[in-house]
Amino acid sequence: GALPAYRGQGAGTALLEALIQHARGTYAGLSLSVRDSNPAVRLYERFGFHKVPGSEVRNRVGGYSCTMVLHLA
């Protein structure tokens, strides 16, 4: 995650926008794994990522992680 002093300044949004622009036209989609408790889930959803049903797994800290996917084609 970002250092506290840098959170909320749009760096994650800018990086994700650049990644999606770079991938569009080259890849069919993007996927990622994220903890359900991570606030970034909302960021990913704003960009059109969806949780993959049945992808939830128990992670090493005792919570759950899931796979999210964004179809670009």
C-alpha cells in the first residue's frame, strides 16, 4: 500500500488508468488478486473490475482474498 502521506492523492487512480490504457488493444483483459478487506476493491470496481464468483480463498492473515477481472475486448 501507499505510505499514509500519499494516500488519497490519486496516485492509484492514475496508475490504474495508465495500466488499462496500455493494456487495451493488446490484451483481452486484466486480473488481480485482492483481500476483501482492502479499500482498493472500490477503486477496482469503479474501473469495471468484477469479482470472479467462487474465487475467494483464505489468505495467510486469516481473511479472504478474491480474484477480480476486467475484460478489455
